[in-house]
Amino acid sequence: MATANVLERELSTFSKKKPELVAGSLGKFAVVSGDRILAVCDSYEDALLAGYEQVGLDDPFLVRQIEESETVHHVYRGSLTEC
């Protein structure tokens, strides 16, 4: 699998299932592998554990918080100053 395509299928699956997930599990964390939602967990840590238990260490899986609208973080790569 090419590096650029890693998790592309999982992101697509999450996007397709998002309305259903938002309706029933807002604020929780979905574990996605391929075309399936493997688990919905209360915490990020629990979702990671569920992913590793079900998928293993060698295959990719996605953990994503279920939110109505996603927070976008902007990063500025201009000059840095000390704080």
C-alpha cells in the first residue's frame, strides 16, 4: 500500500458513517478498519486499545472522535520567536 493512501479507505468509511455515528455516539471515539467501524469507545485510549486488540500492530486503523463539525487547526510556518 502506498504511503499516500494509508487510511484513505478508513477516512472514507468514517465519512459515510458519520451521520449515524453523530446521532448515537457524539463525543465518543470510533475505531475504523477498512470498510468497518470496529468499535465506539468513551475515550481515545480505550479506542486505541480496541484497535490494537482487533487489528494488531502491523495493520493500520483509524481512531477518530465523533463530532458534528471538526475542529481545524491552523499552523503558521513563519518565523518563530521565543516565548
